[in-house]
Amino acid sequence: DFDWSSAYGLYTKGLEAEKQRRYEEAFRDYELALKKDKAYAPALDRKALLLYRQMKYDSARAVARQSLAIDTYDPLANYVFGLSCSQLEETANARSGFSIAASSPSYRTAGYTELARSFMRTKDYAKAGHYARKALSYNTYNLTAWKILALLYRENGNKEAADRVLNKLKKIDPTLQFIPFEQWQWGEESQKDLTGSFRNELPEQYYLELALFYHDLGFDREADQILSLAPDHPVVNLWRAYLVQESRDVYLKKALEAPVNMVFPYRAETAGILEDLSATTDNWKVKYYLALIYWNKGREEDARELFARCGEKPAAVPFWLAKARLFRDDPDVVAECVQKAHELDPGDWRAAHALISYDLDHDKAKEALPLARSFTAKYPERPALGMDYARTLIQTGQYRKCIDFLYNYRILPFEGASGGRRLYHQACLEQGLADLQHKKYDRAIDYLQKAKLWPENLGSGKPYNVDERIEDYLIATALERSGKRSKAKEQYEKVAGYTPPQHSRENTKLIFQLWALDKMNKDKEAEDLLTHALKTSSGNPYLQWVNAVYRKDPGSGEIEKRIRNHTNEEGKPYDISFRDQDFDLVRRVVSFLSKDQ
């Protein structure tokens, strides 16, 4: 009986979405909550935090102030207010916010850490140390507070105390690059040993992260030292141009002449540099890099504007693929972008994949087939291309060829690797339907039995409980039409007696169980089953569609349209909303059986 449309209900939904990094959805829910109750402080606080994440510091501060007008001691409102004021260089206001936030146990160590940072920036080392120790008294594993103390002791020349802190950090996290760098500052570590400690797949990101920690606290000399050791990289050179003014033009030239391949800036700190640069240079890469950061922070409209301002200048595949993704709701722009990417580098597999995917999504499978075939042969280790080829074969009606291809194709197992098996399943069902239509019943049954298999080479293991109502119902249909009524009855009984695993959601395959019960003259059991499903999942559009189809209600078309509009929306990371992935296949089978009866 909980009211999800109430201010608290909408806030709760938004908070859950935010935890799953679905920030745009969370922001919408908080806005809706505030429409219900404009003074609902928890929603104001979370909205302010999301505005801060979007680098809209003025707006974040303003919303936090609205919450503080209700409760001056609201810890989260004070914390966001402090963060925003810190970015706006309103030091006194920032410290005020952090001080009040620290009065709450929830924000105590965070508030004191930010106060320590603030005093480090103004070189008030005594107070910085005071607040760093207070932060540690509430969280002894606070790495930032320990690092601040290590810096303070080095600034004061207290090597013994600095060594104690570095040893403590080693015990907490021995992989911290901060430790060998500080040891290098004391002359205890060689440069070779220091650079050798950066062992990871994206070392430039670790150098940047460490350098920006020092820069944030006002230690620009150390920040530039770190970046001088970093691999050559456009973002590294942008920061060196910012930190070393006398060599600014040299580093800026290197940054803007380098290719954009595998360059994905995302830090808010880098956005500040790019925003300043965009006012003085017309280079498209500055706009592109800044757009990527805005996009990552949830400012899609600002990112779109920057991409549009780049015009036709960029001769880089990543730019056009990114633009296609960003303008995904405009088919004309997407078509232009994927075509441009492929023309720029006809051998780039990502560009080919984007073009093939666009054609497949817009009923151009015949045009996509030659490209999909050639790139699958060229890059057999890329499962995205192999599945593109399988999709083109299905969409061009070459089901047996698709099945033969997938039998011999290999997809390495990984979490969520269900795409290959799903295509195999679809191809087997489609071939079974085709054989049913042409009254080749034995061959139809053979392919429908194959549809139940889970080939190991397609990267997906067979679950403990598999819903095979669609295959079994079609096998029963084939047996019935070939005159094998007793065997057909056994199959219908199998479908009718299906029991879903506990706690699983019912799906559109329920229609086949209802029809199987009808075949056995168990109309009441079918009604009871449908009523129970609708009651258990009230508001589920998939079951509403099943209900409409079962009752031959002409309104099923409208429900189907609503479902398709929903499933065409882009999937979000950590999306937990229920989507019946077999809906299109079920709809196809239902349409076939309805026409063929």
C-alpha cells in the first residue's frame, strides 16, 4: 500500500537510482518529489549533490541554501554547500559548511578531511594537521588524512614522523603510488623504482590522479614532477601546459596534435582547463574533450552543443562514433556519423560494427550482410562482429546458415554473455516456424529440439531452470498437425503443467501455457492462472498484453506499442527494471500461430 507517487516515494526511487549510477533518472525523481513538496529537504539535498556532480556549482550552492533555510544544521546540505563554495573559491563559506556537517557522525570524518584540505591550500599547516588528526580519530583508515599529515611532516622537515605515516599507509594500502613518491622526495627512492611502481594498464591515469592530489592542495611543483615522469598523453600534456606556464605553448601543441584514439578525459578538474582553453582556441579537440567530460557528468545538452560546434573538421573515427552514440535519438545524425566513421577508416572494426548495427536496426540487413561477413572473417575474435553476422543472417531469412555458423563460432564466457545463445535460439525457432509453415513437421521438431540446447561454444551456460514453454508448445503443434495426437497431448500437458521457479517473474510465454490448458479443456485453470499472474504483477504491461491476446482483445496492439516504446529506450548501467527479452520472439510466434490457425 506504499504510495510511490508521494514525495517520499519519489525520493526513495531517486535515491535507489542514484545508488545504481542512474543519475539522470535520479534527478528526475527528485524534481518530481519537489513538485509534490517544494520544501522536502532530503530531495533538495540529493538534487544539490547531483548538481555538484554536474559541475554546476552555483546551482548546487543555491539548492543547498534552500535546504539550509529549512534546517541550518542539515549535515548533507552543509556538506554540499561546503563542496560548492570550495569550488567557487568562497573559502569562509566552505569552511562553515564543512564545520557544521562535521557535527553529524555521518559526515564527521568527511567534513574534517575537507577542512584539512582547505587549510592546506592556504598554507595554514597547523590547522590542517589539527583537522586531519580529527578526521583520523573517527576513521583511522582515512587515506587522504594520512597523506595530508605526511605532506605536513615533509614541509616541516620531520622525517621520523613522515616515515611513521608512510609506514602506516603501507599497512593500509601498499599499492599507493603516493608512498614511493614521498620517499623519492626524501631521497630514499630512485626514479627508476618510482616509475616502476606504476604497474597497471592505464599508467597515465595513475600519474594524473596522484598529480591532481598534489595540485589540489597547492603543491604544483610536486604535481609537475609527477607528470614529467608520466607517459606521453594528451591530457598529461594539457596539465603540464597549465602547470608550467613558461612551456605552455610547447605542451599545448603536443596535446592538440596528438591523436584522440583512446583519450577519454572525465575529471572535473580537467574540465576547468578545457573551459579556459575553449575561450582562446578554436581547435575541435578542446571542444571534443570537454564534451566527453560534460557527457560523463550528465550534461548531455552541453555535450551535444560542443559536438555540433566541432562541425565537419574532425578526421577521427572515435569522434564520429561518440557523436553517433550521443545523438542516438536522431537517426539521421547517427546514419551520417557511422557512415563518416567507416569512410575515414574502412578497416576499423568498431566503425564497421557501428554501421552494421545501424543498418540492422533500420531494416537494411541486405546492405549490412557483405560488411558483416567480411569483418567477421577478418576479426573472428570479436564476438560483437560475429553476432552482427548472425543477426544479418536471421534478418535475411538464412536461418540454417546462421545455425551452422553459430555451431562453429566461439564466444569466450563472460558475465552476461547471453547474446550468442539468444541468436542461436532465435534462429532455431525461426527455422522451426518456417518448416511448420511448409508442413515439414519432422524437420520442424528437430530444429525446435535444437532450440533447447545451450552450445558451450557460445559463452553462456545452461541455467538450472529453463522456461521452454514456447519450444514445447510448437513441438506439440507440429505433432498435432502431423497426426500424432497422443504425443501432442503429452507435450501440451508438459506446457500446461509448467511451474516457474520460486520468486521468478512471469513473462509473455504464459500465453502458451494458457493455450495448452485450453487444448486440454481446462478453461477454469487457465483463468485462475492468468488472474493470479495479473494480481501478483499488477501493472506489468507484458502480462496485460498476454491477457489481451488470450481474450482476443483488439487493444493488444496498443499495449504492444507501449511495450516497444519502453524497450527501445537505452538500457542503463545496473538497470534492474524488468524487460522480457523474449517478447519480440513470443509476439512473432503468436502472430504466426494466429494466422496459421
